[in-house]
Amino acid sequence: MKWVYLIAGIALYIKMLVMPNPMAEMIDLSIVESIVQDSGVPNAVSGIIFRNRLYDTIFEVVVFTLAVMGVRFLMSNEQPLNIIYQFNDQPSIILARLGATIAALVSIELAIRGHLSPGGGFAAGVAGGTAIGLIAITSPSEWMQKIYQRWHASTWEKISVLIFIVLAVITLVGLELPLGETGTLLSGGIIPILNILVAIKVALGSWAVILIFIRYRGLL
């Protein structure tokens, strides 16, 4: 029976390579032109992605927020560790902080240039969270917790989400910033601002999760 599925798969593969797609001849060029005009991007495929990407990003933010809340809920009834073992040898500390510096720079690059190249807010936030995690494994957890509270990171995380949702709703209504010249840093309309907000939210949320896991699970 498995040979039947194998032959059918090979036949379908050959069909996709050899036989033309009949739908390609039926595409109305006016649709492609309207997509290019609406999105301001010469590539129609990229225009379609941009038009639908906002919905995906909104739910990414919601899912990540629920994940942070879930970690806090699951760990709320556990006892914190009395002793937390961390890296204390100098080579590990230097390498970790060097990696944190590189990850932080990559995070900024992905946030402000994500609309021009592969990247975006979520990837930038992950890079920022990686930088925070590398600092956390070589620094006292009490010191990290004090900085987190001193700068009100939890509050800024919530504010960034609220601003993102408000701007997303305004964009979906139809109000947009000027797109600017294609390929420049100031192009993309509101997309760079949304990328920065998502990066802030994901990085600060990662910081909260890292502190919780270190407090209740340790590092090593």
C-alpha cells in the first residue's frame, strides 16, 4: 500500500513541475497593479504579506502576553530557591556579556530595519531577550530584579502592548502614515513603529520570564 502513496506523490510532483498552472493565465493584471498601488511596494507578493502581516503580529503579541501570564501563574505557588548557582569564572562572564552586546545590537538592527530586510519586531524582541538572558546568567538575580523594578519594566511592557493595539486598530481603519521612498529607512509608514513596539514588548516579557525561572528553577 505504501508504494501506491509513493507513486502518487511522485506523479503529483512531476505534474507540478511539467504542467502549467491554468490559474496563472486567468489572473487579472489589474488586481496585481492595485495591490502594488495600495501597499506602495513594487513586489506584489510582499504587498500581500504586508497587508495580512498585521493580523498575524497582533495575535503573536497576544499569545506571548498569555505565555508570560501563564509562567507567572504556574510558578506562583512554588517556593523560591535559597541558593542560585551562576557562572562565576571570568572567561564565561566576558564571553556572555560580549554575546549580550552583540545580541542587543542585532535587536536594534532588526527593529529599525525589519521593514527593509528579514527581521521585524518579534525577531528583534527575541534577540533583546537573548541579550538579557546572557546578562542574567552572569549577574546576581537580586540585582537584575532591582533593575527590572526600578525602570518599571512591567509597566512599559503593558504600555507598549496598548500602544501597539491602538496603532494597529487605527491602521486597520485606514489611517496610515506616508510610506516614504521605497528602500529607505524612513519608508514603511507605521510598520517600523510597530516593529519597535513589538520588540520592546517581547524583550521585556522575556526579561520577566527569565527572572521568574531563575528565581524558582535556578540556572544550572
